[in-house]
Amino acid sequence: MIKYPMAFPIFGKEEKKNLLDCVESGWVSSRGKYIEKFEKLFADHCGTKYAVAVSNGTAALQLALMATGVQAGDEVIIPNLTFGATANVPMLMGIKPVLVDVDKNTWNIDVAEIEKNISKKTRAVIPVHLYGLPCEMDKIRKIAKKYNLKVIEDAAEAHGAVYKKRKAGNWSDIGCFSFFGNKIITTGEGGMCTTNSKALFEKMITVRNNGMGIGRKYWHDIVGCNFRMTNMQAALGVGQMTRVDKFIEKKKLIAGWYMEEIKKQQVEGYYQQEEKGATSSWWMFTLILPKINDLSELIKYLGERGIESRPIFFPLSIMPAFAKLRKSKTLKNSLSLAGKGISLPMNLKLERNDIKEIVGALKLYLSK
Ligand SMILES: Cc1ncc(COP(=O)(O)O)c(C=O)c1O
């Protein structure tokens, strides 16, 4: 029995009403009133001029690369610590990801490492706001401007995160979000691309719909794909947007409780640091335990006590799928986190005492 799951969706009356409306009206595919409504609500929340709903966060990354014109043979710079989709998408397009190290305090892409790894082939940087903590976007934009690179934010985990008063997804050419079931808001599967550029918005609308232009039916202006979101997914999204800020506030509250308990119970570990100007949306709370030898044993121990947990992402550079990628000379920070970090439950029903119990179990294991 899992007493404390990592995450689960929270739906209310609005989602049920909207979904029923789709089923009863027959508007279940990718046309219908909820798609544009969701896009408008999401763009407003993010502070961008436009948003384009897509089928999932992986599709959002592909749409962003296609729309910005990054092509086979080009290189993109990505952090070595992220979910595999950040690398999979360019690789499947014949684009080479270049893996660079992360900062030791934020675990986000180390800005100083970006410039060192720019080559003649580099076309874009994809910073990832890991676990909800926004990257140093002002510095990244500056480098991108200097070398004429595109910036695509992988904000799959960072809905509502803020860096220097600007939301994640509103700092670059295109921001990419995921609405998978464990994300801050969910549409089952789903994703979104945000932008302030009318040209990129129109290109994304066209690419999303198999390259058919706006206005002329069955006329293919460019090569595209089907990245469309369904009206049913968007119906859930519209409902979720009524509560997104509450969800984010609760995430922040839970993260704060973890920090308090870790200190109180003197757990020897550390977590991502919100550097000046950065406010995480705390999608995940991940703790590095420097002295841990066998993370899977700890995950099993917690599981037996009803506490779900998961390991920190593995650095891409150590996994077979990404063995052939160009790697930065030093990846020491990302490598040092491997096998040492555990993400703890962050579901929105958690209360103060639950966190005390979870950290208590962790402490007990570590004192064994
Ligand atoms: C950093 C990151 N990028 C991309 C994705 C892909 O999103 P999706 O699972 O919706 O395809 C995820 C999903 O977890 C992610 O965490």
C-alpha cells in the first residue's frame, strides 16, 4: 500500500463538466472550443503572447526545434542532467546534443560551460529548468545573442517557476511544457509551446498540423507532423488552470516543510539552491545524500513503509542511449550526483505531519 505517492492528479468539477461536454457534443478530437481556451489561459499565466497546445512534452520539444529551423547536422547544447527526452528529440532529428555539466548548487546547466562548448555547428541551447528550478536565463540569452543561437527552454517541469520576475517559458524563443500525469498540472498526456514571436507561433501552428497553412485547406506549405492536442485533453487543461497557482503554492509549502524537517532531524543531505532571482515551483524535492551507498535499497526501505520515492535522473553521459554524444571535457558535478539523490513525495495532499514522518523514516534508515 502506498501511503505517500510521489504525485497524483487533482481534478475538480470543472474538469468533469468540460470532459463530459466533449463526449456529449462529439468534439473529442483536435478541434473544439477548449484548445484555444487552454492556449489563451496558459499564455496569460506564462506571460507570453502565444501558446500552442501539443500532444505531449516530447512533441513540444520537437515542434520547437522544427519551428526554429534547427536541422540535421546541427548541434544543440543541453545539460547532462535531465530527462532523456531533452536528448532523444534532437537525436531523432539528426541533431547532435552536446552534453555540458551542471552547476553544483542548482543542478541546472552551468552557464560558463555553454560558451566553452559552442562550435561552428551549434545552433541552439536547450536549458532545462530541472525539477522546477529556473536556469540563469539572462546570462544564457546573452551568450545566445553573442553567438546567434536559438534558445529553447525545456520547462516541462517548471510551470509557474520565476526567474528575475519572468516566468519560465517566457525567456526564450520557445518554452516547452509537459502535462504528463505527475506534472504540476495535467491533461493526461499533453504539452505546450510558448512564444512571444508571431512568426514562430504561426510556424508552430502549421508544423503541428502536418505542415498545412492557416486558411488554405489541404495545402501543405511545409513538411510537418501531427503534434495536435485533443479537445478532451484541453478540457482538462482549462479546468486545471483555475487551480494552477494553488498547486504551485502548495508545492512550495511542501518543499519548505522538507527543508525544516531535514534541518530539525539533522539529516545529512542537501537540495537544489534557489540562487538570487530564482523561485522554483518545486515540482520535485530531491535530496542528495552524500554518504548513501545503495539508493535502491533506500527506495525499497521507504516503499515498505508506504513512502514512494525515485532516484535523481541519471546523467545522460553514463547511459548507453547517449554514449555517442559529444561531451564537454568536464561533467564532474552531474556525475557526482549520480546514485546519490532521491526525490521524495510531492503530491498535493501532503500535510506538515506527513513530511515529518517521511523524513523520520529517511533518518532512521540513514542511522542504521
Ligand atoms: C525535462 C523534461 N523534458 C521533457 C519531458 C517530456 O515530456 P512528456 O513526458 O510529456 O513527453 C519531460 C517529462 O517528464 C521532462 O521532465
